[in-house]
Amino acid sequence: MKIFQYILIALAAGLIIFNATKLDFEHLFEEDSGTAVICILAAVCVILLLLILRVSHRIAEKKKQ
């Protein structure tokens, strides 16, 4: 499970980098740039949720001990 979470975090980071190359700062919320912004925000949310999941697993392990 731990390795799978790291893989998902790496994929989300890759999506952020890829979509950052698609941004047009002159027209940020139009056409492809708008889609790229939404995808970047979604990838950031995925990373945050996975980090929260990892912290909750650590807390559960400490509570068992």
C-alpha cells in the first residue's frame, strides 16, 4: 500500500509538471489553459489526500501500540 501511494504521488506530480507546460498566462482561464489549471488543482488535491491518508495510517499504527 505504501509503495502504491508513492507511485500515485509521483504520477500526480508528473501531471502537475505536464499541465504547467500547457499554461498560457495571458489567457489563463480559456481553452487549454483552463483545462490545465483544473488538472493542476485536481492533482494537488490528490497529493494532499494521499498525504492525509499516510498520516492517518501512522496514527492508527501508533494507537495500536
